[in-house]
Amino acid sequence: MVSRSCANFLDLSSWDLLDFPHTPRALPRVMTVPGIISDVDGGSISSEVTTSSSGGSRERKIIVANMLPLQSKRDVETGKWCFNWDEDSLQLQLKDGFSSETEFLYVGSLNVDIESSEQEEVSQKLLEDFNCVATFLSKKLQEMFYLGFCKHQLWPLFHYMLPMFPDHGDRFDRRLWQAYVSANKIFSDRVMEVINPEDDYVWIQDYHLMVLPTFLRKRFNRIKLGFFLHSPFPSSEIYRTLPVRDEILRGLLNCDLIGFHTFDYARHFLSCCSRMLGLDYESKRGHIGLDYFGRTVYIKILPVGVHMGRLESVLSLESTLAKTKEIQEQFKGKKLVLGIDDMDIFKGISLKLIAMEHLFETYWNLRGKVVLVQIVNPARSSGKDVEEAKRETYVTAKRINERYGTSDYKPIVLIDRMVPRAEKSAYCAAADCCLVNALRDGMNLVPYKYIVCRQGTRNKALNDDSSPRTSTLVVSEFIGCSPSLSGAIRVNPWDVDAVAEAVNSALKMSENEKQLRHEKHYNYISTHGVGYWAKSFMQDLERACRDHYSKRCWGIGFGLGFRVLSLSPSFRKLSVEHIVPIYRNKGRRAIFLDYDGTLVPESSIAQDPSDEVVSVLKALCEDPKNTVFIVSGRGKESLSNWLSPCENLGIAAEHGYFIRWNSKGEWETCYSSTDTEWRSMVEPVMRSYMEATDGTSIEFKESALVWHHQDADPDFGSCQAKELLDHLESVLANEPVVVKRGQHIVEVKPQGVSKGLAAEKVIREMVESRNPPELVMCIGDDRSDEDMFESILSTVTNPELLIQPEVYACTVGRKPSKAKYFLDDEADVLKLLRGLGDSSSSLKPTCHTQVAFESIV
């Protein structure tokens, strides 16, 4: 049964629980390609049929974010809304990475509430003057979406804060989740109105819009879609507590490229995909990729940078120069430590103050000589936690100033107001050390801005070119910019003694060392600005989308489980209606069937076949034109017992090591090697890994040894399997065996044992007995069956055999395969086999006919 959170996305925005208005009236039709008007006034647009050719279109990027890069105000005289660009907005600054020919379209909300009667006029103005498309959310929806779900549920969780008690964070509220989905739906509607899906690239920014990719992918299967997360992504232990964890993961996986600031964040995301969705990743020529139903979802790791031109232009202002001199004069003779943080429970302001208190306690010689100027930006959210953090900050600052301050000296200077950018830049330029003590932060660009301000400008605005530039940084190891600042002193913000010691080290550092560290930082920051970041991301997105039109796409799943299956154009479903007429017209047939995952569900506790499976197999085997084989990795005893009612059924056990043509025949093997010394070498190695890895076991087969780790911790089991594989390959380098890693297994078996070779042996014996097959059907679901598909195709095309049967290789599940056909699941397989069995029964002669190949065995 589908959970409430998995209800159809398209219905969520109109649920009775949430009396939100539908998406406002659509924008006028937008000409997205010369001569082509997109149909946005209703009706479903097929994901397989695009509206235009890309031949004459201009390169365009659609940037989707919670807020548009605009500043809004109402003109007092005319009463009309006026808008201008927000020069500090990341969405606007990223244009620097592209040529002037690149067109940008912005989709997002305004920072003001627009009356419904004004929305159409404002929409037209924004589109014509700014290339912006506004998503008008009602006030109630905006509060529940942004202040509710985003700020009080996602934001704390992504910063490792769990709502353990009602007064310690907000617990999950499904109404807020519904509001989040409803808001994302409105964003998707706005994108739909302006997109040309063949040519446009869509880039979604941050955690506010993590289910938007599913809306867009559902409408356009081949949409070119990127996402960048600007906050941390928590470890799987934290993320798994989110009730809608799978829905959000699947939303992100509907992108082509997902970006993170650091490898830690990406690693946590990949671990969640592995543990919750069973997805493994691999590195493909330096690029990390996840295979998601035939689509490769790539991972990008690159921290965002600063806009150098914007910072340098502010530094060149006369007001900045004057303020810098004023600050230098105000703190003359003292070492200035600077902190710039939002009033936020995760910024660690109070811990920073306590660390400074320890500094004055431990290094008494610094009293009266060091000042911390802490600029406190206004809080972006509200609540008891923020108020408590603010109260603690003031109480701590007051205590330190009373204890170590004098009438003309305050060791802690709190600036709790809106500080203009020029004033912040002036403080950065004047500060001897920058202290960023955040407990958890997605990126934090304050250290970058500090370095640029200390460098000054090329026109000697702040510094004499002959004087060396210096700077010192003390940064928390839990912020996104920390890995890229290798010259900074990294600290654990919870260890206030260590922070105090780090500040002391920074202040007494030699001028030469400060210069070298500064140069290293500045060289990196100046070459990895916001333009570089944006261009690099878009280049990877273009590469990730290159094969969009080389595959066929199907949209599958409902609601939040929707995803796109992307497979070869020749890959299609094998239907009963298609195969039965062909089957009836063939004189001799060979049918190869896998067992687990094909006839019996992989997850089934009961491993023996159902009565229906036995009945279907008996019907097929009783047709004298058929040679039917079960080809499985299971042992011969188990298969013999389970399938004993099917007397004419052939069995290839242990991947073909043992073969029996029917229940009366003897088991035979074509592998004459009697060397089993390798078993005594393999068993102790596997046993040591089993003892060291909880949830693992060893399966002893006559032909092989198998180490299973399906019940172990996914990450640890996978890691141990890789180590075991390398270990065994090294130990068995000169032995006549192969070591293979499969789905949750590591197997050692003699060389030449495979399902493919078993199927080839059967076909060759049919040919040699002058009963060559006219139809070969092979159905399986896992990696070992891929060998069988490949071997059969190779065998029947071998000119030495002089046969040309029709081959129907079929995989179970819609996934990339060497087979040309697929069936959805075990029920589909049984339906197909039942159809063939019924066809055989209708043609069966009244007299008993000997089973095929009785003469052979």
C-alpha cells in the first residue's frame, strides 16, 4: 500500500488538508524557440515528443531558486512595484562563468507579498525587464513551506539537530511536508511555462526545492537537470530519521547532476542511496556516477567561490577606505580578531566568546591587547532556539567585558545591527585574524571574503603595493570551506581550549608565515570564484546529458516513486501475444530459465517453488518439441528435491558445474579437474572475514565457496567484500580458479564454470544429435544470467554450428542488460510461461511421446 507521503505529486497541491490556491494564471505563452510557441495552457505534454528543433535556439540556462535575484519596493508616489538586481545574489553572480551570448532565465519567489490583482502585471514586467518568472506563493503557503518545513525541519536536520524533545526542535509535521510539496509543484508549473526541454538546461539551487526534479522529470523525461545543495548533507544515521527520506532521495536522483561543496557531503548522500535504495556508485574516469534505472546520475564536488569583481569594487569605495582608517585608528595598538556570523544556533557565537574568555584566562599577557569584534547578522529564522542563542551571546559578552575590560577597553565588541557591505569589508581589511567557529555550516564564505579584503585592490586602494599582504585564519573543521583552506588553523569549535590556543598561535605567527599562508589562500580563491564554480558545474551537466537521446525512456512509478527508465532503443517488453505464434511454429525449442529472481522472488523466505511454478514447468516439459533447463547457482540436491515432479526437466546446478538432462539421468560434469587444494586456501580466508564482519556467512558448494554479506551493514559489507576479493585474487593467482564478486557475494569457483558455458553445452549437444533448436529462449535476472545471454547469442551465430534459430534473451526487471527483451517481475515470467505451456497443451498429441534428448542421456 502506498504511504500518504507517496500520494501523487500532482494531487498534493489541492489536498483538502491544505486549502492553498492553485498555481496563479499562467504567463502569456512564451516564444521559447524562434517561430515556435510553447503550449502551456493545460494538457499533458508527452515526454517523448518535443515541440521544436534545437537548430535555431540560443543557449539558455534556467536558474531555479527559492528567491529571485531581485530587490523589490513599492514606489511611494505611483504605488507601482519597482525592482532592481540584487548584486550580491549568487544566482546573478554565476553569470560571470559564461559568455555574453548565454541567456539566463530566473524562476523563484519575490521577497515581498504581491496582491493577486497585481500578479499578472508584475509577472509581465519581470519577464520583459529582468527575464525573471515569479512563483507567487500565498502567505500561508510561504510560511508553512519556508519557515515551517525548510527552516524548522530540513535545516536543523541537515545541520545534525534532531527533535529529541518537543522543546528541542520541531518534530515532523505532515502538513508542513504537504506544503513543501505544494510549493515545489508551483515552481514546476512556472518552469513548464517557459522551458524548451530540448535545449534549455535547468539548474536548481538548494534544499528548498528537492522534490522539484521529480515534477520536471515526470513532465519531460529527457530534461537536462542539475541540482546544487548549498547546505551540509547529514550522515545516514541522521538523515534516516526523516520520515520522507526516500521521497527526497528519489527527487534528487531525478537530476542528471547533483552538486555538493565537499566530499563529506557527497559521501553521506551516496551512503544514504546505498543503505536506503540499494544503489552503488562507481568512479567513471574521475567522475562519480550512480546507475539509477539505466540513467547515470553524476555527482559533482566543488565548493562555491566569491565574486572577486564585486568584492574589489566595494573595497575601492571611498566609504570603505574611510571606514578602514577609522577602524585602524580605533583599535590602534591592539590585535583585532574578527567574527561575522548570522544569529543562528549553528554559528557557534557563544562558544567563540567562551573560547576568547579562555584565551584571556590562559594568556594573561594578551589582556588589553586583543579585541574580538563580532558582527551579528540578523537571524534568518525565528524560534526559542534563536532567542536562547541571542540571550546567551549577550550574557557571555557582558561577563567577559566586566571581568577583563576597563573604562577605555572592551575585549568583546558586539555589533548587532544591519552592517553595510562596505563596513564589513573595512573590518575584514583591518583585522589581524578571522575566527569562524561554526558548529556546522554548508560553506561559509566569510574566510574567502576576509582573504580578498586583506589582499586589497590592484589600484592601491588600501595597501601600498610594496608591502606584503598577510592574513591568519582560524576556522571550524565542520564548515564547507575548511577543506579548501589548507593554510588555515582548523579547530574543533566544541574544544574551547583548543580554539583559544589556535587564536594565540595565529596572533603570534611570524610575518613571513602569515604572508605565505595568505598567498596560498589568495591564489586559490582568486582562481576559483563563483564564475569558475558555475562554469565547471554546467560543463559537467552538459557532459552528463550527452546520451539523453541515444536511449528510449519510460516513466515508471507513482507519486514520489516516479523515475525514468532509460534503456537501449532495441530493448522492449516480451509479450505473450508476440511470442506464442512464433513458439507454435517452431519445430524444436530450447528454453533456459534462472531460478531465484526469475521463477521464485529473490526476497522470498520460502525458497522452494510454488505449485503454480511446478505446474507451468511440467506443461512445458511435456511438450516433446521442448528442451527445458533450469540454470541456477543453487546446489543440485536442493534443485532436485524441489523440482522432482518435473520428470523431463533438465537442471544445470551450481552455474552449470553439474548438468542432468532429466530426473532419470545421471549428473554429469565436463570439468575434469580434481585439484581441490584451492579450497583449503580459500576457506580460512573467508572464515576470517566472516568472523570480522557481522551478518556474513559461507556457503559450501561442491564446485565453489561463496561468502555472503547481504545481512551485513551495507557499507561495511561492501567494503569487506572488496577487500576479500583483492585478498583472494592475490592468494589464488596461480590456481585454476576464478574469484568473482556478485550481488552481495564473493565466489570462488573453477575456471570455465558459468551459466553461459552450460547453455552452450546444451545447444551444441542438440545440434550434434541432429535436433538443432529453431527457437532459443533464455530468461534470467542477475549478473550471472548476463553471461548466459551473451554466450547464447555468440553460440547461435557461430558458423560452425550451421544453425540460425530465433533468440529471445529476456531479463527480469527493466534495467540495462545484454538481453533485448524484458519482463517486469516473476509474475510476468509465469504469465509468459503459462501462455507457452497452454499453447503446447493445445497442440499435444493424444499418444505419449518420448521427451526430447532421451536418446542422448
